[in-house]
Amino acid sequence: MTSFAEKMARPEILELTPYSSGYDDAALENGIRLNANENPWRVGGDGFGDFNRYPPSQPEKLIARLSEIYGVGANNVLVSRGADEAIDLLVRAFCRPNQDAIAIAPPTFGSYATAARLQCARIIEAPLTSDYTFDTKAFVVAVKAEKDLKIAFICSPMSPTGGAISKDELASMCEQLSEIIVAIDEAYIEFSALESMADKLSKLENLVILRTLSKAYGLAGARCGAVLASPDIIAVLQKTIAPYPMTTTSIDIAMRALSPVNKLIVDRNIRKVVEERERVAKALNGSHFVARILPSETNFLFIETNDAPLLKKRLDESAIRVRWLKSRQGDAIRLTIGAPDENDLALAAFGVASERGRSRIGECFRETKETNISVAIDLESADPTAINTGIGYFDHMLEQVARHGGFSLLLTCDGDLEVDTHHTIEDCMLAFGAALRDALGDGRGMARFGAALPMDEARAEVLVDLSGRPFSKFSGDFHAPLLGEYPTEMTSHAFRSLSEALRASIHVSVDGGNDHHKTESCFKALGRALRQATRIESNIIPSTKGVL
Ligand SMILES: *Cc1c(COP(=O)(O)O)cnc(C)c1O
């Protein structure tokens, strides 16, 4: 039986055979590769990478990870050189030149029309409503009767306008337009409250979803996107795609960024963009250059402007680059949400300011053969805190440091616990110290010194100087070898690792009866000492040298 995809595809495409080396990725990785006319030697030393080899064509590991993240089967995923390539592939595979058409709802993302023009496909336009919302009924009415219409490209959340279309509306549209492919571009969905259409794939054979790592995952430079669709549609696209769409580097970078270890940080970054979006939108409402801001579920704002020439001049003077567009009302801007200090500069060009506290965030990504760690610290926020090192007691200790330190700490470690806990504890403290050092910046205004002496039956004293010079001294001993899986001998080692990475003097002394209490006192006291030392109390660098 002919599948929907086969009925829709250009006949010439169906006759092609997808590119394949004839081996799966594992067979190539573990085999003697005399199949692809590669050069056995490479230029460049260790660490240069195996660039003499072709990358996997559709990397199985990456596809497996994406299918996990997007909640679809591996046979529903095609990896492409950005979602942009996927758009082009769809048009080339399904639209016969000088005959078939695509439908779009302008104003919308430009690549749909570009791909159609390249393919000599017609473009049917059914614009958004006057307030830039998508009217499903009107769209269906406008395009349903069109002859030789093959694909409707709908972006949700929408670009450049920023609004979203509900999942129910989109599903109903797919049903009503069952004769054509409905491609839903979810490039910005991670920034919105919308749920992906991915779980509808099994029911809707004409549904295609476009995803990208460029926006929410911060990988625009890696050029990685994906098509999610029925295995039949994926099979047609396989025939069309270039043999090696992604480079070895891009595959490697994407795999690292998508590692479960980084999930907390990816989510944090998305949250920060959304918070900034709301802050910037609120402040911009007070600018006389702003006529209207459309509600946004993305990482940008669509702003209809007043007095565009002056605004343009002011933005140019501050070297702030934005996307100028013609809206129905006049000149509009698509303003990407940047880092808080960048957004402040943009707000200043708009002649408004927004109350924003100081930002002190720090990160560390540390990858060795023994551990893979990601850490994010926000010294200006007491939450969230989420720690997962695989060592329960140690998680609890780091939670104490964050709680008593009064800062947000996200830390995930995938360590070689099958060996023992040593590398995990040591490397987590190194990564924690490096992230904290990153968050401190030049240390302007901070107290620098901290001391704490919490008491129980146990007593710990932790003295900290965030001097920029590592030094560590630990006095105290423990009698129980283990607390859970946590070896007590690691405590002094943990503080030493921290002092090295944080470049701080840390003096610890502890005594008492119960080793659990003693260890916990050390970490709590560390939190308290860090709270004092990192507190902002002036506007000067706390050293007579002028640097830390
Ligand atoms: C940015 C963007 C894309 C392109 O993503 P790449 O993966 O970088 O090619 C696709 N669709 C929309 C609506 C976009 O804004």
C-alpha cells in the first residue's frame, strides 16, 4: 500500500536510495575502516580529533538522545544542519517545481518562502489577523481549496510576532488539512507554556515538527536541528538529505550539551531568558518609543515603535543590533532577549531604566574521564538548589553549604562511583570552587572575609578569605570511616580542593563526639562563612592592591 508520505513526495525523490555506508555506527567505530576512501593519517596532534574520518551520517547516539528529549521514537527523528535545512528538505522532497505550493501565515519566518522560491514552488499566503493572532478557521478556509498545495508551514510560538497557537487548535488544523503536510515549527517552544505536538505524531500522519538546538540550548553555532515525523516521511527525507549534514564537531558539541548532567543548567538558562523577557517588556512599556509590545512566548519581543528614526539612531549609537521590520502599523523591532547587562543597555537606548539588582552568576562545566560535572551558582538568589552527585550524604552537605551560604546552587555530577566516591567528591569541590570564583567576578564590593562557629555537641570553625590565593588548613579527625557512602577522610580533601579552585584561604578546625555532626558542622560553617565573605557591602575591590 502506498503510504501518505509516498503519495505526497515527488516521484523522482521516491526513486532515490538514501545514502548509506552499509554499516551502522558501532560497526564503523569498532571496525577497520577501508570503506570510505578516508585518509588513515591526520594532521594535528593529540586532541585534534578524528577529522580524517567521515562523521556518522545520522548519528545514532544523537538521534537516541533527541528522541528521549522530544519524547518520540528514534525512527521519528531526522537530524539536520539546523531546522533551516529541514525546511529546505521538506520543500524539495514534496513540492514539484512550477506546480506545487506551500502555505504560510505572514508575517512569519522567512525561510519557508525562501525554500519555496528556490524550488520554484508557489507560496500561498493566509495572513495573521489584524492583532497578529493565528485564526485556524480562516487559515483552513483560505488554503483548503488550493490545488497542488503540499505543505503548510506554521510557526508556534510564532516568529517574528512571538505569540503562540494552542495545541488543540494545531491538532484540529492537522485533521482538517489531512490531505497536506502540516509542518509545525517549534523553534521557540522551550520558552513557552505550550506543550510540544510530539505526542500527536502517532495519530496524525501528516504532522511534521521542526525542532532546533539553536535557541533554547544555545547551540546556534553548532547548526543542529531535527525533523520529527512519521517513519514514512522520515524515510522520504532520508533520500533527500546530504550524506553528512553535521560535522564531527557539531555532533560532539550537541552530545555534550544534551548530556543529562547539563539539564539543570539548560532549564535555568531558559528560565532566566523568560524572567528577563518579562522584566524588559515591563520596562519598555514606559518608553515613548514603544507603541505596543505583543505578548511573547519566545526569547524575543515584537515591538511596534514610535519615532523610528530617532530610536534607530539611539540604538546604533549604543551598537545595539536589532531586527527592524515593517509591521502593519509602521516600523517594528524584533528585540532578542540578551544577558541582563545587555538588556539594560537596550533599555537605556529606549530611554527607560529598570530596577535590577546586581547579577553574580557563575558556572563550571568539567569533563574528565572520571567525572562529568556541571555547576551553576547565583549569589544573588537563594534558590533554586538542586544537587545530584550520586552520593546522598555529600548531596546533603552541599545543600547545607548553599542553604547557609544563602545562594542558589545547581550541581549535577556523573562520576565513576563504580570505582569509589573519591573522584566525585574531589571534582565536585573543584567545580564548585571554580563556579563560585566565576560568580565572584572581580570581587568588587564583597566582604571578602568570613568566619563561622556553629555549635552543637560538635563545633566547627571555618575561616575564609576570598583572597585569590589558595591555601588550606584542616585540623580535626574522624573515627567513623563512612557516613553512608561518604568517606569521612574526604572532608579535609574536599576543603583543599575547594580552596584550590576558589583560590581562597580556608582554615577549618572541628571537634566533637559524633562524626555525622562534625562533618555537617564543617559544611554548614562553610556556608555561613561564604555568606559573610560574598556579601556585598561596598563598591570597592576589597584589597589595598586593587585586585584580588
Ligand atoms: C531560528 C529559527 C529556526 C532555525 O533554526 P536553525 O536550527 O538555527 O536553522 C527555525 N524556525 C524558526 C521560526 C526560527 O526562528
